[in-house]
Amino acid sequence: MFAIMPLLLGITRAGADIGIMGVLFLGNCVVRKDWGWVKTPEVKALLGLWVFMMAVSVASPVSKMGAFTAALIWGRFVLFYFAARFWILLPSPALKKLHVVGLGILGLAAIDTFWQYKTGVSLTGHHMVGEDRLTGPLTKANIGNFFVKVGFPMVGLWSYSLVAGRQARRLWMAGLALLVMIAIVMISGERSTPLLMLLSFGVVGLTVMICQPKSRKYVIGAGVVIAAFLGLVAATQPIVMGKVQLFIEQVSDFWNTPYGQLYIAAGRLFREHPLTGIGAQQFLEACKPEILNVTYCDVHPHNMYMEWLEATGAPGICLFVLSMILVVTRFIKGAVFSGNASILTAVGLSAFAVVIFPFVVTQSVFSNWSAALFWYSLALGMSAMNFGKDAHERG
């Protein structure tokens, strides 16, 4: 089920069966009487956040029951993460199954997306959003985000598999797959996703150069090829330059854009309720332009940290940030920074970077599809630590 998550994320926005995996995990813990994972610091922090969200829902100025229900249901995402972190992705053979199945699904999604770019309608019957936003097999225009957070880690796992299996001569296939994904991200019509893509490349390249000094010339060569390819796509596809120009315009006058107004609204709601927030998924009802003195409101603030801030107050966002710090710290402590296994370390760090980077427009942390993608990507990153450590111990 975890391996086919990219397919489920493509065909449904209803949680992609992550709840089932969480329930199976808890059932396994009951049968085996294995609850040691609960003592892990990141688990304590995330469970504390979950309990806090439900507890402070009684103080919601909008809907106490609505806030409590949203907080209660949110717990299935962390249970899914625990299942992947402490159960599903522990055996090493899971690595091969994961990237083989995942890349196959992503390959089909790529074909569907390019067909939509050419004809306006994907093979799965989805129309473009407006004149410049691609969906591919998805129901909304998030295909670029999908490939950055799922496709790039998959290519990284594949690259490690080729190198570890003494098939480095076949790395050109992983490189070709990466270029295909880069092209999709660039033509997707999304503005912030290419920024995350560049961040991912930067983290991977820097990590590999530090861990494997002899590979620096190859990393630099790959960087030159990627830069040239980006230039080629930008020069030949008008949609790319149009989005770049729009991105620059919005950044230069950010606070007057809809996104800037949403951030201002979220900040003002936080100031009114600094210790409890307004409750999970209550932003749409609480955001009143005439009351908050903003020109635009929407279903959520469009930034993960601003949403935690307005929904759960200072204690909530502190618990979330602490959870992410503990996740990354645990990864660094268990990761391998030498030999071929360092490729997995680079994959893990890049997966973390693209999901927790604060200065970017994001989807809701409580929405089924985007939250499932977030925790799936985080789980992929943590799995790299397990696989790298196991490979290092085998020599």
C-alpha cells in the first residue's frame, strides 16, 4: 500500500488509505506488544501536538466541534508517518520495491502530463486549469509539486540502487528520468515549486560533494547539464518565462498580493488568540476582510507555518517546529555520511528541505491530499536513514 501511494495520490484526494496503514500498524503493535517507538522524542512531540490541538478546540471562536473534529482526524497523518517510520520501511528489501513501483507509476503520470500539455486534455480525461496550469492525472494543478516531493526522492533511491548494485553505467537512465521531471516542473505552471526543485538540487549536490570529495567533478558536471537544460526549457517554452515574470512581480510587491493579504490575516487572527489559535480548519470562517482589514481571504493562509500559527497559536506552532527539528536531528544522528550510502543521506536531507522550507506558498496542512503528500515525503526521507545505515553495516 505504501509503494502504490503515488498512484493513490493521483486518483483520490481522500487520504490515499493512509488511515488503513495507521490502523494496521497499531494492530501490529498490539499483537507484538511492541510500543517502544512511543518513547521516541519526535513521537512524543507529535502526539503532544495532536492532543493539544484537540484540547484547545474548546476555545475556538468559530466552531468548537468543527475544530475538534478536524484535529481528531488530523491524527491519522502522524499515525501513518509512525507506521512508515517504525514498521513499513524498516526492512531493506522495501527499498527496491518502493522505487521500482513508484517510478513505474510516476512514468505513467509523466506521459499523461505531457499529453495534457500538448493537447489540453490528459489521457485520464483531466483538463488544464486555465491556460497554463497542468494537472496530469491529478484532480488539481499540483503535478509539479507532486514530482518534486515524490519523484525526486524516487530517482535518488534508484540512483543509489544502481551505484550499490555496481551498475553505475546505467545512471544515465536515472539522469534522463530526472530531466523529464524537471521539464514537468518547469511547464506545470506552478510558481513556487521550481524554487523547491532548485533547493532540492542544492541540498543533494552540497551533501554529495562534502561526503564524497572525489565525486565533486561529477556533481559540478551534473549541475552544468541541469542548468543548461533549465535554460533550454525556459527559452523554448513561453509558459516558463511568463511564470518567472509573474513570480518576480509578486515577490516585489508581496504584501499587496493575495498571498501577502492571507499572511496578514493569519497574523492578526494569531494576535487575537495567541495561546489557542482559532482551531483547525477554521480560517475560512474567521477570515473576514472587513474585520481583519485585508483585501482577500481564502480557505487557508497558503503557508504551512502561518496556518499552524493561526490554527493552534504559539504553543501549537512551537510543538510542530520542535517535531520537525527532532525528525531532522534523528536523521542526522543515524545517517551515513561516507561511501555510497551517503547518496541516501543526500536524498533524505533534500526530502526534508522541500517539505519544511518556510518561505514558500503551500497547501493546507489539514487537507487530505496535501497532508498525505507531506507525511509521505517525510517518511521517504526518514527511510533513507534506515537503508543507508543497513548498507553501511553490510559494508
